[in-house]
Amino acid sequence: MKIVVCVKHVPDLQAERRFTDDGRVDRGQGDGTLNELDENAVEAAVALVEAHGGEVVVLTMGPEDAEDAVRRGLQMGADTAVHVLDAAIEGSDAFGTAEVLAAAVRAIGAEGPVDLVVTGMASLDGLMSVVPSLLSAHLGLPQATLAAELTVDPEARTVRVRRELDHATEVLEASLPAVVSVTDQANEPRYPSFKGIMAARKKPVVTWTLADLGVDPSDVGEAGARTRVLEATPRPPREDRVLITDDGDAGLRLAAYLVENRLV
Amino acid sequence: MIETAAAGSAPADAPVLVLVDHHDAGVRAPVLELLTVARGLGVVHAVWFGDGVEGALEQLGAYGVATVHQVTVGDGTAPLPPSAAEALAEVLVASGATTVLVSSTFENKEVAARLALVADAGLVVDASGVEREADGRVVTVQQAFASTWTVRAEVRAGRAVVALKANAAPAEPVEAPRTPHVLRHEVTLASDHGVRVVERTPRAASDRPELGEAQVVVVGGRGTEGDFSVVEELADALGGAVGATRVATDEGWIGHEAQIGQTGVTISPRLYIGAGVSGAVHHRGGMQASGTIVAVNNDPEAPIFEIADLGIVGDLFTVLPQATAEIRRLAAER
Ligand SMILES: Cc1cc2nc3c(=O)[nH]c(=O)nc-3n(C[C@H](O)[C@H](O)[C@H](O)COP(=O)(O)OP(=O)(O)OC[C@H]3O[C@@H](n4cnc5c(N)ncnc54)[C@H](O)[C@@H]3O)c2cc1C
Ligand SMILES: Cc1cc2nc3c(=O)[nH]c(=O)nc-3n(C[C@H](O)[C@H](O)[C@H](O)COP(=O)(O)OP(=O)(O)OC[C@H]3O[C@@H](n4cnc5c(N)ncnc54)[C@H](O)[C@@H]3O)c2cc1C
């Protein structure tokens, strides 16, 4: 099986995240990491290849630093990596992102057919949870998103996904090749072993530009974006915060607070 | 691909499509908020997948719907997002709408994205507000980075698809309700998009309000050590929903659907009460937009106190029952 895993480099959740004055995510603070939820995607892919054989290609689109994201994927056991790097990509919306990733998946497929594309359930900066579905539309492949459980039947060439939605639990079955996204319930991502880290140093990271992929730069990035940020402002901190210590009547004070603020 | 609409070209009377989420008992609550918001954008057309629209017409009319597009896809079962998007694209063209509103659930976000892709529309998800400027442009408001930033964005494309969060705006009926006009669409899809539903188990409805829509949510974390009774009792006294941290759902103390946070449900109730919750960044991502935040934690250093309007350093097993009893006593007095 050949599996492509899409991984995004995002600002560290624990660091102070901010927008630049022109409304872009500040990615220049050097504290980016592999999107945690994409570790679940890498884990799912590596585990499938351990079970059924094959290879895992990690794919990212993003600035120079984004190479760290695919490096981490290689340390976790992916075999090769692709980094789409092009100044024209900056400022892409969800559609630009999906178009570039789809073109890269096709290019990877040209070197041997891809059976499965795996993504995380969301990137922890944009949090849109739409790229997998858009990828599926671009590639004309079935989608089975938000997998809390994922199984592949290589003989039948199907993938089965159990997912928990707001109002129901579903089991979906899609034919391969397909696009799946996995949630943080799907598995426990492994920590790269010392061996994994050493091995990753020798694994190749291929860099492609938009021209290599035949993507028109005016379709993506700022130029192609269908939405534009007008203004990004930090929210003012909450005012009049109160911290009390229970002296035996905190429950009564809680009730009084709710009454006073007309919350009951 | 359907024909591109020119930027800012929306005629003032172009309809606004609103996707109506519904279940056996009728229209889901966030839809009424969407309809209220939609009235500020144009003539409201509702889209209803499947049967049963008759029972909801009065309510849809009360919220200002002029026309209902009743859509049957294939054999009439609820379509998966790729099929729903394809069907919605047909309604979009037939109605001449340039703006589409859906409520921001995972499935609807996918429907929205795939619809926007074929309709050449701009997409904004998890919006907390949407308006139309005098020149016709659609402008949205979103909360980013665990609600520590507010982002205003404009749609540059000629069409806009916006997924609105629940509790984004109060639902208000119109003064002069009318009965909507129903248009039926039978959509035949070229394919099933290569995927089928093997099994679908609807979750049993609870007596409490739905988490994503509730005005009050009481959340239990690891500090409950698995005993959610005090959390539930406070929630019931307040008429609220019960939520949990991932630790609590991973432990199996409560179902995964109760998880609040970055990988669970995002909520913005008027009142959030966290008990035995530390306030990890993943959790905050799903609740920091709440109106008033109350935290009960026995560790004065717990990070949740950094964002709590009222922080109580204390044991949840004494504070919560005392509060519950007092709230019930006050309610009985009234
Ligand atoms: C706060 C904020 C708000 C935004 N709002 C909008 C908006 O309203 N409309 C809009 O069109 N764009 C918006 N964007 C831009 C959008 O987030 C990016 O274009 C992004 O690349 C796609 O969305 P996502 O990161 O949310 O991806 P998601 O759909 O959440 O990502 C799901 C998965 O797709 C894969 N993936 C996503 N991006 C990449 C990548 N670059 N490389 C490799 N794999 C990837 C990963 O596996 C990831 O887990 C916003 C960005 C931010 C930071
Ligand atoms: C990729 C990823 C995604 C995640 N997504 C989510 C998510 O969506 N939602 C989510 O919630 N978490 C999520 N998490 C987990 C998150 O990081 C935290 O681990 C989790 O939120 C902590 O839960 P908690 O507050 O219940 O537990 P803890 O952090 O252990 O806190 C328990 C608190 O209870 C207090 N306490 C103990 N006993 C009492 C008592 N008797 N009375 C009062 N207080 C008491 C303690 O002082 C402590 O502050 C995610 C993690 C990862 C890695």
C-alpha cells in the first residue's frame, strides 16, 4: 500500500499565537510544530503499512520551517517526504491549500499509484476541518472523514471508518483509493525512537514548487484567496475577575453571583 | 463547475439559502438563529432534505422563510456531505442565491466546503457573525486562537458560504409570519461518491439541552474522579447541559459526545461552569468564547483561573452541592 499523509506545520499551541498586522498568522516566531492532530494521521498510516506492507509519504505545504513537520513524520516512521515550497503559496485559503495538496498527491501518484490519503481531523491553527473533504473533491476520490477507528481490507480494496458525529455514530465503507481523516481517538501517536530519529536523517525530503506541480500561481496564495482578512484584533482580557477561596460558603456565593449577574 | 458570479454583484433581492438541520422532533435550535441572521442578508429560502417539511412550515414561516426547497436525493435517505453538496449546488443555481448559511457542525462544514468549491464561493466556517455591506459584500466575524483573537474577513468571490456557530445570535421570530411556499426538487446523483453508510446509530436524545446549543453548560474534569452526580445535579438545577474534558471521556466516565474542546464540541453558552477542570489549552479552545466562566478547582494555580470571571478555590464535592441546593431554594421561593 502506498499512503500519503498530509501534515501541517502550525504555531505551537502552548506559545502565544498572534496575527501579523496584515491579518496573517504570525509564522515567524520559530516556535512552530507539527500539528498534533497530524501525528494521529502519521500513526495511522505507519501502523497500516506495518500491518499490510507498503510505504508512507508525508506531504506538507508551507514556508521553509514547515520542513520540520515532515521531518517529524519521518522520525515517526514515514519513508519519504515531500515539501511544497513556493512564495506564491503564502496567504492561501482552504481552496488554494487543497488545490496544491491535490496536485502534489497526483504527482506522488505518478511515481506509483496512491491507495490512501490520510489527514488529521483539523489543523490546530485554522481549525476548519475542510481540507480532507476538498482534497477528496479535487482528486475525485471517496471521502471517509473523522475516523475514530480505521481498518483497511487490502484484498477487498476497501477502507472502513467508525466515526462519532454530534447526533449519531456511523460506520462508513469506501473503496480504495480514498481520502480519510482521523481524530485523536483513532490511536496513540508513537514517540520517535532514537533509531527512528537517526534513520530519519538519511531519508529524503523532496522540495517541489508550484511550477513542478503545474499549479497556476494566480489560483492560490493571496492572489487566489476567495476571502480576505480585514482586521485581526486581540480580544481584551476579561474584566472584573474574582477569585475566592472556599471558607464553607463558596457554594452560596456562587449562587449569589449567578443571581446578581442574572444567569439563573 | 457552475457559472461564476461576479464579485459584489449580488442583487439586493437575491435569496439567501439556509440549510435546515432537522430531526424527528423538528428543526434544530441553531437553525432558528441562522434564519434570524439570514433575514439581514436577503430574502430567506430554506433548504430541507428529506420528508417531514409539512410539520415545520409554520415554524419556518414564523422565522421569516419565504420559500422552502424540499430536496429528495436518490432514495430519500439523508445524504452524506458530498451528495448533499451536489444537491445544494442545484438548488443554489435554481434559486439564484448568492449566499448560503449552514450551522457549523463537522458534516455541514464539509457540505459548505464542497458547495463553495463548485460554486466558486468564498468559505468562512465557525463564524460568530455575518453581515452584508451596503455594496453587497459579505463580511464575517470569527474568533481565532482559542477565542483570544477576533477576525473580521470579507468574501471576495461573488458567492459566499458561511457556517455559523450555535449561539451566534439570539433567535427572533418575525412580526408578520407567513406560510412559506414549497418548491420540490428531486435530485439524481451521477454516483454515490464511492462511499456507503454501513451502520448508523442515532444517539439517544437526552432530557438535557444539546451541548452545542445550551445556554448553560456545567463541565466535569478529572477532579470528579468519575463521579459526575454533583455536576449533573448542578446542571439540572440550572436547566443546563453536561460537558466534560477529554480526560473524563477517555476514562469512560461519560460519552465522547460530551467532550468540550479543540477536538470535541465548541461551545459558547452564556454560562460555563468548570469543576475539577485544569483549563488546558486544548480544552480552552472549545469554551473560551463563553459569556461568563466560573471555575471550581482546589488548586489555586490551576490555569483555568486565568480566564475565569468567578474562580473558586475549593473542593467541587462541597461547593457544587451547596450551590445546587441554594439555587433550588431560591427557585422555590420565586
Ligand atoms: C484563524 C484562521 C481562520 C481562517 N479562516 C479561513 C476561512 O474562513 N476560510 C478560508 O478559506 N481559509 C481560512 N483560513 C485559512 C486556512 O486555515 C488555511 O488555508 C489552511 O491551509 C486550510 O485550513 P485549515 O488549516 O484549517 O485545515 P483543516 O481543514 O483544519 O486541516 C485538516 C487537515 O488537512 C491537512 N492540511 C491542512 N493544511 C495543510 C498543509 N498546509 N499542508 C499539509 N497538510 C495540510 C492536515 O492533515 C490537517 O490536519 C483561516 C486560517 C486561520 C489561521
Ligand atoms: C491532540 C490533543 C487534543 C486534545 N483535545 C482536547 C479536547 O478537545 N478537550 C479537552 O478537554 N482536552 C483535550 N485534550 C487534553 C488536554 O490537553 C488536557 O489533558 C485535558 O483537558 C485535561 O483534563 P482535566 O482538566 O479534566 O484534567 P487535569 O488537567 O488533570 O485537571 C484536573 C483538575 O482538577 C482539579 N481537582 C482535582 N480534584 C478536585 C476536587 N476534588 N475539587 C476541585 N478540583 C479538583 C485539579 O486541581 C486539576 O486542576 C487534548 C489533548 C491532545 C494532545
